[in-house]
Amino acid sequence: MKQKQFITLCSFLIVILASCATVSNTSAVKTKNSTEEAKNIASVRTYWDEVWNKGNLQAVADFYHPNAIHGDDFTIEDFQKGVKWQRDAVPDFKVAVHDMFATGEKVISEVTYTGTHTGIRFLDKIHWEKTLKCRALIYLHASKVEN
């Protein structure tokens, strides 16, 4: 695979994964103490594991606020379709979480995405059968935003 295609693929994966507009947390209280931050980190860690490592599409609805906005036409159902599409293209897709830190409801995750493209057509390629590896810092907001 050419370096430009690989960079495009990594950028695409980051866009998909970083499209986490708002991740929910059961706490509605907005505090900045270390206990709340620890809960927010745990919530985001669960998000990575359930949605991306396990492909649990129901977890998308559990984590995102029903009115989450990403782009012009983002919906929970659209995001679920995107997760399924990506996991069909890269069935062994995994997110390794290296480090996480929080300040209030803001959580930063240092992650590495890995997998092998063996599935559906992906970025105008069919079955690259190449191992993908991309490291990134991802920002998530760990509470539901009410209208």
C-alpha cells in the first residue's frame, strides 16, 4: 500500500472514531473533582471497549445523547451504520487504549487502532489484506448535553 493511501486510511479512521460528538455518563452533576473525572474516564474506556472492540451497536445509543450533532445529518442510527460498515471492512479492528486523562468532563484518550482490511470495499479498494495501525489522541466529552 502506498504511503499516501495509508495516511488517507488512517485519517479516515481518525475521523470516524473522533466523530464521537458526545459520550454519555450516568452522572448529570458537572463537577471537577477527581472522583467525577475517574468516572468519566471509566465511561470513555467502556465506550472504546463496547463500541469499537466488541462492535456492540446498542452501546452507541447508550453512550450518545439522542440529539448529538456531528456534521449536518448525524444520527445515532447513522453512527451505528458507520461502526458496522467499518467493522465489516476490518473485522479484527481493535482499539488499544494506552493512556487516558480527564479534566472535568473532557477526556483525552491516547489510542492505537489496528486491524486487517479483509472485508467490504473500503476507500475504493477491495480486500487490501493489509494490516492497519494508526496512533491518535482522541477528545471525548463524557456527559450528555441537554437541549
